[in-house]
Amino acid sequence: MERDFSASHPELMDRDDTPPEALREQLRRLEQINRWFGGHAAVRAVTRRLFFGKRRLRIADLATGFGDHPRRLAAAIGKKTDLKIFAVDRHAATLRMARAATPRDQPIYFVQADVTRLPFKDRSVDISLCSLALHHFSEDDAVTVLEEELRIARDAAVVIDLVRGRLAYAATWLLTQIWMRDEQTRHDGRLSIRRAFRPGELKRIAAAAGWRGAGWMRLPWFRQALVVRGGKP
């Protein structure tokens, strides 16, 4: 299966003319999918060892969407850690909805920015995270996203995404044909699989971005992760 990417045909949730109610419903549905089909579990499994023993922690979650990963991380890490999570997204409407869904006492700060040009200094966060967003970019822009992740990370940079393949597409097609049958989920879910990177492609992109010695792992529900420790010198 060849990668089906076209910048002129974005996923419905990425379009600037998506009605607010449709966007809100899709963001809520994505949070459900993350909860039911391993998105939250994948982030927890990949990142939990990176948090161990830290009294002060700064995390940047890139292309945060509904902000559900920052909320889950804040709850898991707890209040004994001096924690700040920067939830970054380029869409103002998406950030407004994410902020509205986030309790005010959580140490989450919403930042509107293009993830290919992050407004953070070099090595200014401990951990940078990009989950289920890289397939939204062209290969060249994906390299830039990972370069930016590496630039701002002091301890580790993490990318988690889907794996393109016929079995993954068949499973997604069946899920959106029988159960999650609304137009946005059907369209975006199937397109996301067709736009995801194969493991070799992701490793090549990471190498081009300077991720030396990155560790790759396969995750349940057609996901994969790359982690590079130490950030950019």
C-alpha cells in the first residue's frame, strides 16, 4: 500500500472551514478512540519510565488536539512533581475546546503555534511528545517536526503514530463501517491509515531529523513509537 498524502486534501478535522460543532464532536470521538483503542495506553507505556524520580518536569505535547494526553499525563504524574505541560496546536478553535475541557487546576498551558516552527528555546523542555499527528504532514514537513522535537528536548523526544498496512486499513474500514459510522470518523480514520508511515519510513525520517540511536517499538492497535534519549547536543 503506497502512502496516500496530499496537502491539498487534508483530513476533515484539519480544515479551517469545519463547523465548530462538528470539530468538537470529532475531538471528543478521538478522545474516546484513544481511550478504547490504546492511544492513552501507548503514551503511558512509552513515557512512564522517562518520568521516574523527577521532581521537576516540563513536557511539550505537539499537535495536542483535544488535550487529552496532557490531562492524562498530569493525572498520572500527580501533584508531588513540579510539573508544566505545554499543549501546542496551530488551530485556535481546537485549543479553545481543549482548554474548555481541562480543569483549571491542572498545570497545562495551551500554546497556539505551528509545530514546524516552535516558539521554545533549545532544550527548554525535558520531554517532547508528538502522538498520532505525524501522518498529517508531508515527509519533508515530518522531518522538520522531528527536528523541532529534538531541538527543544533536554531528556527525550518521543513520536507515536499509526502504521500503514493492509491489515490496519481493513480493521479501520470494518470499525468505521459497522460502529463509528459518522462521516468525519469514517473519512479521517481511513485516510489516517493510508497516510501513516511504515516503520522503515519513520526510521528514515527520524534519521534525517538527527535522531541518532533512536529506539523503535511496535505497539498494539497498529501503532509504533520512536524514542531518542538525551535530546540534541
